[in-house]
Amino acid sequence: DTGVSQDPRHKITKRGQNVTFRCDPISEHNRLYWYRQTLGQGPEFLTYFQNEAQLEKSRLLSDRFSAERPKGSFSTLEIQRTEQGDSAMYLCASSPTGISYEQYFGPGTRLTVT
Amino acid sequence: DAKTTQPPSMDCAEGRAANLPCNHSTISGNEYVYWYRQIHSQGPQYIIHGLKNNETNEMASLIITEDRKSSTLILPHATLRDTAVYYCIGGTQGGSEKLVFGKGTKLTVNP
């Protein structure tokens, strides 16, 4: 247990539905990252926050994806109008500023879109 | 970020040293080499990082060649619990430090 928690751990949804995932980072960590991982591939960066500010978004993050970190603590990742291609493991990580190379990952949320 | 190349899979006997190579010939002078591993069904775990000098911590040793075009992660006494996918990542410090993962090396430690 790294101290980063994600909820839910598994989500099955039908195509076209909206889903929201939550990440609770290690409390003193300022930076929070979202990654997506498909089978057989390494994780791909989606977006990251410094406190409540979203500072970088990948081109992978289409308009259907939105992430928030309203009070600089927990974060949510919402996917609207899900597609089968969204099926993946969604990983959250956190790190303190200045030691951002040492990211602590949560267990992930596995999304299956049917 | 530097592109890294790793063998897709390796085997190691339990108790022996596991030496995982990584090529990063395009790495620039200010880019670090980071190593993470991912045990099945878990998120990635930071192992070690280095710039020029060899590094050692409680988990592993990192040997970086003098020209910095390649490195080797060494697990001195591999156990069955070290079976995982190992990722070698090149990146800079001072920016977002987003990690750019490749496919990594699947290390299987055999009894």
C-alpha cells in the first residue's frame, strides 16, 4: 500500500454512459498525475496537477475527458459518453514537488466498456 | 524525453543477480534515467534513478556507462517477488516530471 487510494477499483459500464473515478493522494503531496494503461503497454500520461491547478494535459485527453482537483487534495477523472476504446486501467500517482520523479501510484481503476 | 530500448523479457534464477539492460543513446546531458517496476495488478513502483554516477539503494543498483548511452539495473539477489515488468525511463527534472513509459522488460524469477 503506497498511501494513494483509488475508487472504484473496477467499473463496468455500457457504451455512452458517463463514469467518474476518484483518487486520494498522499496528503502532503502537491502533485497529482493521471495515467492510462492498456493491456501489454506501459502507462500513458494523461494529465497532472500542482495543487489545484491543472498544468499539463496530454493530447490523449480528448474533450470527453475532464479532471479536477478542486481543493488541491483528492482528484476526479470523468469520462463522458464512454467508448469501447476507453477500456483500460486508470492509474493515479502523487509526488511532492521537487521529488516528482518518485511518484507513488495507486492500485488503479479498471474500466470495462461494453 | 529520451527514447529507451529494453529487451521484452528476461529470466533469472532465484537468489542470483538480475541484470536488466537499457539503451538510451539519445539521452541528453540533463536527462536522468529512472527505473520503475510494476508487479502484476499493481501500480508502478519507483526503484532508483541516476544521472552520471552509479547509484545504490536498498532495492537495487544502477550502473550508467560513462557515455550515458546505456545503463543496467541490478537486483543483487532476486526473489520470486521481484517478478515484474521493469521500466527504464529517461527524463528531466524541473518540469512536470511526467513519466514516459515504454513497454519495459518482463522479468521472471524462477525457483
